Amino acid sequence: MYEKILVTMALDHGIGADALQVAAKLLTDGGTIVALHVYEAPQGSVSAYLDEGVVQAAFERAKAEMDARVKGLPNVTALTIKGHSGRSIIDVAKDNAVDCIVIGSHKPGLIDYLLGSTAARVVRHARCAVHVLRTSK
């Protein structure tokens, strides 16, 4: 059982609810769950064509969606940050003394074998236990 669990939540994947259920089962009495969404702002030449207000509005929508997804769940707090998913998950876990990370992983495609998925990065670099949920997709 774990005292503090970080659950990664990609808002465009449906595994977040399952990950929260798994985290609740792994949580010790009195423990806490942090549900994390990392908003990755558009990069490269795309960002040159976007107004900063548009990017900020998209971040605020993501934050509102995260807050709504965890509203009313016991022992769960939502956290939405800007950054690179893999690095940010590892940093948040370290900075918050997390005991376990619960992360979803899709069926890897060719690009994942070449670059590595976010889940693979987290498993390789996290300083705590990592529980990986696989989707059937």
C-alpha cells in the first residue's frame, strides 16, 4: 500500500478513470492521490502562428476538465501543469515525495519503438514504484 500516489491523466485517452480506481485500491488509509495532467503547448513552427491567449485558453480548458473529472472523489486532488509529459511526471513525483505512479500505456506503435513512450520514460527514470495499466487498443 502507498501513502501518496500520482495518477497520470491524458485527457484525450479514456484510461484515467481506470487508473484512479487502481490507485484507490493501492492507497493506504489516510493516503492521498494526485491526478496529474501535463499540458504540452504546441511546439516549433506551430507555436509561431498561435496567439498566446489561445494557448492559455486551451490550458484553462484542460485544467477545468481535470478539476471536473476528480470532483467529489475522496482523497484525490487535480493538478494541471505545462511541460513535457515524461519529464514533468518524473519531476512532480520527486518534488511531492510520491510513493507510486499509476500510468496508462497504449499498445505501442512503430514511433514508440523508435522514440519511446511516456510510460517507458517514466518506468526508466522514476525513483518510486510505477504501476502501468495497459489498454487493449
